Amino acid sequence: MSETLQTADVVISDAELLDQTEIAVRAAGAALRERFGEVVRYESREELMGALAANDDTALDILRPRLTVLRPNARWVEDELDGGALPPGEWWVVDPAEGNVNHLHALPEWAVTATLVRENRPVLTVVHLPLSGETYTALAGAGA
């Protein structure tokens, strides 16, 4: 079921929201693609964790402000490993660097993802694979 919601005095349909989310996810993917390259041998776990966090931060620095403008009252799932039902309302469930370790090892299997969940039901999702340029989207009630 697609809805039309009002955001900051601007009415936007879920279909329009999907389009804008795709633009944000693609922009984050482009930033990560610029960081993609040679395999680096990390000397410690701390260095590896720092590199993983740097990728996440690069993508989130693009995604968070853009998605927040689209849905200012939506909250964010901060830990991608959290499970279970979410509290009422809208939530962004984002993996800024899905397959982050693959990215760091110069393997092509990584992506940027964003899903909007409303009242514990996914409304829309975008999965973008920056190296191939492929993007997959789905909208509740409209298919994938």
C-alpha cells in the first residue's frame, strides 16, 4: 500500500520517496567507489576496524543528511545486527557498506543499502552495487 505523507510542509508520495532514496544511495556508492582499490594489509585489528568505520562514515555522511531531509521524524537503526520489532513510527535501516570487508579486500561483492520501515513494515528499499552500476529497488504494493 503506497501512501502520500507530508514532510516539512512538502507532500511526497512513497514512489517519490523511493526515487530520492535511490539518488542518495547512489551518491554514497559513488563515494565508496572512489575509496575502492588496492588491498591493504592491516597490521592490527584496530587498523582494520578503523578502515571499516571509515567506509561506513563516508557513506553515512552522505546518507544521513539526505534521508533525514526526506523523513525528518524517522529514526535510525544504529546497529545493523539488531533484530526484532522496532518501536512505532518510521525507521531507516541502512547498511552503508554491505560487504565492507570485501570492499577492503578489493573484491567486487559489496553494496550500499537503505530501507524505510513504517510501523514494522518495509515501505521501500534500495540496493546499489557501485562497481557494476546495478540498482535494485522495491516499493510496498508496487513490487521490485
